[in-house]
Amino acid sequence: MVYRNSIDAFQQLLLSPAVSQISAKSGHMQNGISYCVVQVSFANGDEYRIEAFDEEADELYRVAREQSSLLCLHANA
């Protein structure tokens, strides 16, 4: 499957009701470019990792943290 960008790939993974955990890390490389790594875990043990750089990294991190918070809210409900 082809995705437009990392955010599109992440949102496609979220279509599954079996998502059990979302973790996101961000930072800057030595050359100053932003990066973001998001890991999506599923109840069956499958895991996917998505990486983004530069401005897309900032947006992916924001979306992933938002979805992670929502996932936690639903798990505790």
C-alpha cells in the first residue's frame, strides 16, 4: 500500500480496533533537523514503526500524542 506521508500511514493503522498502545518520541538530529518515531502496537503482538523528519515530524508527533491520550482514555473508561 502507498501512503501520502507518515501521518497518512499512521491514520491507516488507527483504523484497526486492535491498537493497544501508541508511543511517540521526537528530537533533533545533529544537523538540526527534527525527527519523530511512532510505534503502534496491536493486541496480537504486531508492531509498526513510522518515522518522519522536518516539519512532518512535528505534525506526526502531535497527532500521535493526541491519539495516544485518546487510547488511554478509552482503556480507562
